[in-house]
Amino acid sequence: MEESTTRNFIPEEYKFAHEYCFFLHDLLADIVVVGEQEQIFHHNFQLKNPAHAEQMNGRTGDELASWMEQNGYITEFREANRRHICIALLADFCQFIFEALDCSRKGKLVVSYALLRKPLKENLFYFEWLLADPADFINRFHAPLPSKKKQKRALPNPTQLTEKERLEIIRNAMGKTGVGEWISPEFVHELRYDKNVEYGLEWLFQRANHLITTFVAETEEQNFNFIFSDDQARLSQWKGLYTLLPVLLLHAVNVIFYVVESFNDGKLKDLEFLKLRAQVGFLIYGKNSSWGKDLDQSIESLLKSFSELELSCLNCSEFVRMDFENLQNLYNDGVFVCQHCGYKTLLTSRKELIVVGHLMQGKINCPSCNSVVEAHKENIDNVLLNMKVVCQGCKEEIDLVDE
């Protein structure tokens, strides 16, 4: 009998966290879909000889790789493979995260934890490595396989590295995201790999994947791990899941976005705004979760950065206060709302928000006559529609794409 698609067992107190995790999943899934449409995972390069086009035609897999290496295209092949690895890892990551969240919605917590083990311990770590040191990752990936089975592959399973080696890769990746160490790299590592901490996910991964465990997360007498869970146990499992998963998924979004941006070429124009919404969503989640006061300073800092843009309502021209409620509007619908008349201004990119702020503060001058461009409704609408304004002095249309 087919299960109802509307069945939802998530406790009320964890519903926002669950929906936020799905939101982060959807951001990454959109990169897969739009990235393939825009061909950002394709790599174009100049042929060294016109005859090579014919010689490459019909070659695939190892045959193509061998031909490219023998004919001076090693760098081009490895860059193409880096992009192929990225889309493959990302699609796989999204599939496992989706199924894990869907199983959680249905109350199948053991399956959910079992599904999360691979994407968080392996896929995410390879993304961290691709960001921290892409040359090292690709060189190891293309290294010959060992001649003896007991020898290690050049690109190992993450658990074959030492804790120090994994931690260095995680730290270096976070340093390249632009948001830096917004949480401790040690904490990120601990949640995924440390069997000795009961609040981490590794302790739960072990119990979800094995009926009997004899080390650290030892199975109780006359029991199997998790399969006799009652309602109280499931509540505890949901609490653990929705306390830790939003942290790791936001970390994953930060890392993966910056890997993709390294070969994005500006084709995914909304990435910056989507990253902003992801961070805003985490602050909303954090304010109503056990993290609470730990995020108060971050919330105040984000609110301050919005307030400095001095946004005015397009309808009544009154100053719009970017309070916590407007952060929620920005996360939920991509809009900010005037507190005076209720008018909603829709934003589709972070750049639009910045440019509108500059326009309202009189910081945009016409390149032809140097007049300050007026921030009337028509000009603001033009920014939101096509990133252009018209100078009221010389009537020149000004393209603000590079503003």
C-alpha cells in the first residue's frame, strides 16, 4: 500500500529546523539543475592542433583520458574532471540528504541517520578538500592505483586520514568560504568523526548502521541499537538531528557554493543572494533553538549591515527598518516590507539590494554629466527589473551591472 505524501510526524518544535534543512538542500539541488542547464560543469579549451578534434571524436572514458594526456591536454583534462567530480558529488549528496529528511518526516529515524553518514562524512569532506587544496585533490585522484591491495590509494577514504590531516583540510576550506570560521573547525570535525562524544553524529551513525556495537557506543544488554525505540527515544533522536544537521548543512552550503563559484563564470547570478538567505534562515533557526544566545551577536551584526543601506519604501518613501521580522520576510519570500504602509519590495539578488541602497543614499552619479541619479520609483523599479537607471539630467540610460 502506497504511503500518503502528506504524512508528517515531525514534532512541532522541530518543524522549522526540518523545513530549513530542506531549504538548504533545495539551494544545492538548484545548483545541479541550473548548473547543468547553463553548462557551468562543462570545460571549454583551445585545441593545440585542428586535427585533434577529429582524433578526439568518439573517444570516452579511459581512452579519452589516455589520449588527452599523451597529446598535451593534461591540465585541460584534469580541470574538466574536477567539474565532473563536483557535479557527481553534489548530485549524490543531494539525493542522500533528501531521502534522509524524507525518512525523518515519516518517523524513520534509524534510516535517516544511516543515510546521513555517507554525505556528511565522505561527500562533504571531498568538497572541503576540493576547496582547501584543489591541486592536491586532483593530483591524488589521478594517481595510479597501488599495485598491492594493502597499499593505500593516493586519494584515501576520509577515515584513513589522521584527525590532524582532516582538521587541517576542514580549517583551510572554511578559510576560503568568505564567511570564515563562523563555527569552530574542531566542532565541525567532532560532529562527524568523533565516536567519543555522545552529542555528535558519529556516535549516532554507528548505532544506526550496526545492530550491535561493542566500542564506545556500546549496545545495552538484551537489546539491539535503536530498533526498539519508543516515542521518547524518537523525540531524543529528532532533537539530536535538528540541533546538529542545520549547522552541518549550512557549512556544506558555504563550502559547496565556493567550490562551484571557482568555475561559475557568473552564470549562476543569484548565488550570492541565496547564500544570504541561507545565513538569514540559520539566524532565525538559531534564535528559536537551543543555540539561542550564542547567535545574538551575529543577528545584531546582520541587522546593522542592512540598516546601514538606508532603504526607503518604493510606495510611501518612508524609511524601512530592517528588523528581525524583515529578516524573516527576506528568508521566506525574498522581500522586505515597509512598516508604514505594508508595501513589499521583491529582491532577487544581493547586488540589487546593495545598488538600491546606494541609489537611495545618492551615491550613484551619471558617468556622462556627473549628476547624482535620483532615487525615484521608476529608477528603483528599473534596478529591480534590469539593473539600469536613467539620468534625470542628460537622460542617459546607465547600466549598473558592474556597479
